[in-house]
Amino acid sequence: MEQFEYKVVTFDTKGFWGGNVEVRQIETQLNQLGIDGWEMVSCTSTNQSYGASKSIVCIFKRKKAS
């Protein structure tokens, strides 16, 4: 039976009201996680107020080494 391990990564948004995303920084980290064998299974933003996002939460999984 396959077993998995999971990782949760949070990216904080920038700006006084939040919501500003540093795409290049996130892209770089996501690519590195992919190289390390992590697969993203879910990604969502957390609401702050008036629709602004405080952070982006991503969940990854990969097979456990036997």
C-alpha cells in the first residue's frame, strides 16, 4: 500500500491591505518543491477583509520512501 507524506506551505501577501502577490518568488519555490518530488494537491487563499487575501496556503504530497 502506498504511503504519502504531506507539506503545507504558506505564502504571505504584501501591501497595506494585502492581496499583492510576488509571483516570481512563489513560482521559484513551487518549481523547487516539484524538483524535490512534491506534488501540489490543493491551494487556497485566506480572506482578510473586503475580498483581500492575507495569505495563500498550498498543500503538497509525495510518496514516502520505503
